[in-house]
Amino acid sequence: MSNDLRQKLLVDPSFTDTINSVVMNPNNSLVTAFLDVVGKYGSPAQIQEKARAARQLPNILQRLKSEKSPYFDDLDWLMKMRDERAFVSVDDFRSNALQGQSHPAQFGGNGVIMEISACQFFPWLIDQAKHAIKHEEIMPGRFIRVRDMEESAADQGDLLAMMAAMEIMGTSYVETLNTRGTDGANIHLNGPDTLLGYFTCAGEPNDYPLKWIDEFLHYHTEYGVREVLTFNPGTMLLGYWLGRLGIDIKLKVSVFAGTDNPWSFLYMLMIAKMFAGPNGETPLSGMNPTNATNTETLLGFSEARELIGMTEQVRIEHHLTNFYKGMVKQPYLRRNQFIEVADKIKNMAAKHEGADPEVDAQRTQPSAPFNYFRSKEELVATGDITTDQLSYMDKHASVNKTARELSRHGLTFGAAPRLHEGA
């Protein structure tokens, strides 16, 4: 009986022919509009050549030097500290964490990536690195950025400096394109105070997916930006199409996409698989599930990835901490959950987007999402940029607490690989 029912779920082979006929239809204005945007930047090969050149570290450093960016010297310092091995080694960090406890002969688990969100301003990263050296702490292995990209590019080379720093540290990172609906795309929503409304697929109306692709291709060819945040099915589809054309785009699906059960994740993986390239690669690189996720959900996500053969390609990026205000019911802390599944689930990141709740509760301005959508000018004028940076360093402290706890349980973690040998 069971096999008979499973047979009914099989996809009709003619489905592929239907999809292909839709794509090839010359009267399909949706595909035509997409290809018109791509054509503005040249052929896929030309686009990739521009992106590769823009992403090379020597080229980035030369651009910063030519622009007389004050961040050039900071990057030179970061490279020297890396080469001099000024950062704590993973072995020494573990020894400090164990504090006299027995040292495991071999650390196990699947190496949960330490992720921090969001590093809005390049000077924060340099201050973080100096703090890490002084206190023998680790730098995260993955960084999320949510700053206005146009503002960042115009801010003394902030965008270029961040990209260079990621290359120097060997870390992965994600940028958030401006075409995300917070500019009033939906006229019935009213700014960051209705934040969730923007992100429930209400911020990409009409031609916004095309604007999103246009914006990505601009930063891809001019700056070499490769991995970006997405939360809307339309932008996901166009991102998959870019990948089919041979353009090196990576998509990290935001928590606001609402992926909160294994079936929704399986659906997302199936669509990605449908438009995978000839070598089986897909632009889908990561997914941030909703905060309703529990251990059972994570195990279900892991099963879905394994069944479809995408465990190594698609990272599960789950909030270990979250904003104290304006996002989730507090106290919210999932450290024990990550420790519980660290030896069972591969390719997973622990995202720190808030301090540990007891730390945030003591702050005059606890962590909140709304500063992500304010200009640097406004943050400086109000003095909020100082408290925002303090909040970021609270997240750094939480990252290190997680790494210490994983070490005490004999588990591995993923820190900035070029700073902490053996990470």
C-alpha cells in the first residue's frame, strides 16, 4: 500500500518539457526581461571575468590605495598580524577553554561554523581583531552584512575593505542588496517599524526582482561581490537562472523566508536542484530557518539535504542568539541545541545576532534590528553608532562563549581559518 501511494507522488517526466517550453517561448516576457538585464553587463563570460578581476585581493588593495582610503593601513596591519600568527591558535584556545579539564585525544563533531551578524562597518572588524588578539579569542568563520551597500561603497572604501578583510582571514561572508523592500516598495507598509511586513515577501513587488538582479550584477562586476541574502521566491528563481548562465552567484536564504519545517526546506532544495548547473552546482549556499526551529526540525533539515544530495552545498545557518528587542520572545538562547546536534549534523553555522540574553538585558540599548536600516550619518549624529558597536562586540563575546562550550564538550568549531591555524 505504501509503495503504491509513493508512486502517486512521482513527477511526470513531461514536467521537464513543460518547464523548458515556458523558458524557450519567445513571447515569455518574464524570461526576456531577465535576459535584458543580464545583457546590460555583457555576456556571462565577460561578467565573470570582470567579477574575478574585481575580487582579487591585490586589485582591491590597489583600488583602496588609489582612493587614499584610511582603511588601507588597517588591512596592512591585519595581514601582518595574520602572517606573524598574532591570533590565538585553536589548540591554545581550547586549552584555555578547558581550564584544567582533561584534553580530549581528538575533537569530534562536524565543525559548527561560528557566524556573526551583522558587521556593519569596517572599523568594527579591526577593533574586533585587536580585541581578539589581546584577549586570545577567536574571530568568526562567517560574517553577515546588512548595511546599505551604496552607502558602504561610498564610505572611504568600506565595502572594498570588508571584502579584502574576508579574503585575508579566509572567511565567508554575505552582503544584503538594497533592493529588499525597505525603500517603500510596498506603499502600504511604513518603514522599519513594520519590519516583518517588509520581509514576508511583501518587499519585492512588480519589477523588484529585476532590480535585485540588476543591483547584484552591478556589485558583482564592479566589486566582485558573490554571495547575497535573499528572502523572496522571485529573486531566488532569477538567482538560479543566473547560475544556469554560468554566473557565479551564491544565495543565502534569510530567516524571513519562513523556512520553519523540513517540508518547506525540501521544497526549496527541489527548486534549487531543478535549476542546478551541468556540474550539479547550485547557487543556493545556505538557509537560515525561522526561530521556531527546534532539534527535531534541524534533524529533519539534515535528512532533507542528505536525501537530495546537497549536504555539502547548502549550509544550515540557525540563530544561536537573536536580537533582544523587536524580533523574538526572550530569553532566546540555542547554545545547548547546537552542542546536542554538533556531532550529528554536517555543514551547520551558529548565527549570533544578539548577546547572551542576560548580557543584553543589562544594556541601556539592547540589540535590535532597526539600526540595520538607519544611515551611518544618522547613527553618528544620535550617538547610536557607539552603542551599536558595543552590541556587536557583545555578539563577538557570545561567539567565543559558544566556541569554548563546544571545546569543553570535545567538539570542533569553525573560526577564521587563516588567522587561527588548524581552525
